[in-house]
Amino acid sequence: MWELMRDRLILFVLFASSLVSLPSVSLRAQVSAGELNLLHKLDSVSASPSVSAYFADLYFVTMVNAIRFFEEARDSSRLSIRRMQAGFAAYFFAAADSFAQQKNIPEEWKAYYADTSTTDLRHVLLGINAHINGDIWQALAQSFSYKELKEIRPIYFSYYSGLLDIYEEVYEAAYSADRSVRLAHTLSLGLDKWYGKRLLHRWLRRQMKIACLFHHDDKRFRKRLKKLKRKMRRMDDAIIRHF
């Protein structure tokens, strides 16, 4: 019973992430040429007839929120954030380009592109799983040295606070709109909301941990990565079953 409830709560976190409404793209922060290029490319993909559009639309929203969240950050922090943004986006674009060119899809994204006729919600959830749990550690490991990862940890985890603000708004919207969310909230005595916040932080922490292990402990890295891939497959299976 708990395993079923846990799966439903995890799926809610993904579902809630997909409900964020598209904000105005008018940004007070000084947006770099690189960020503008990424936003333009995401916007182009989201407007395309490709199945990649489902995740590109959500990704566009997330990046706008990230730019706003860090608009008051120091220049050095902004540079680190921009490096992360470019690294993260590159993995999604690589998957989208592989699909468009009928090349081999990266392993993390195979479930997303396996059935192009399925619902947009399922694609969004599969995309979130692929990107958060499959891409982020790779982008961190490839974009930063072990020393740099240690230095950017505070910046990396500070975004969790911004995600919580978004999560609060999204949770309330989902609670009002979806009966299953209200049921999960009632059956869990409100623990579903708390669990969702903890889950977001756990995912981010795990990605940073694996990226650090990549640089300095190959044996532990391979062990953790194997475990992560099992978790991702289970998550993909749960998404396909329920959505």
C-alpha cells in the first residue's frame, strides 16, 4: 500500500511541475546573449510540430523562472548559472536533434520518444524524469571540475528555494483542479505536500553527488549511476501506467 502511495506522490510532483503557467517573457534581469539564444531555441522547438515541443514549452518556463530568480545575484554567480543553463539545455537539444534526424536517442530520453502518439501530459512527465534524473548530473560533471562543483554547491542548491515558491503555487492550483490530488492529500494527512518538497531536494542533491563522484571515485560513481538508472526505469514505467 505504501509503495503505491509513494508512486502516486512522486507522480504528483512531476504532474505539479507540468502545471506551471507560461509567464510573461518580459524580464527585468539583464539577459545574456547566451540566455537569449537558449530561450529562442526553446521557443522555436516548442512551436514546432515535433513531440519535443511538449517538454520545450515547460523548459522555456523553467528557464525564465531561473533568470528571474537569480537576477540579483553577483556577477560570478550569474556566470556559473549561465554555464549550468547551457550545459543542461545541451542534453535536451541533443535528444531533440537525434529524434528529428532519426539518429540514436540518448538512453535517458528513449521513453519520451518511444510513443509519439501518447498524451502531452505523459510526454511532459517522461521529459521531467529524463532531464532532472538523467541529464543534470551529466551536465554538471561535463561543465565543471570537482573543485568547481564544490564551489558552486551553494548556488546550485539556492535554486531549491525558488522551486519551493513555484511548488507552493502549483500545489494549490493542482489541489483545486484535480480530485486525485485532494484525495492523496486527505489519505496522507497532508504529508503529500511535505513529501513533494523533500523529493525535489533529494533529486537535486543526488545529481550533485553523482557528478562529484564522477570526478573522484569511479567505483562509487558506477554503483550510484546503476541505481539511478533503475529508479528512472521504474519512474518511466509508473508514468506510463498511470498517464
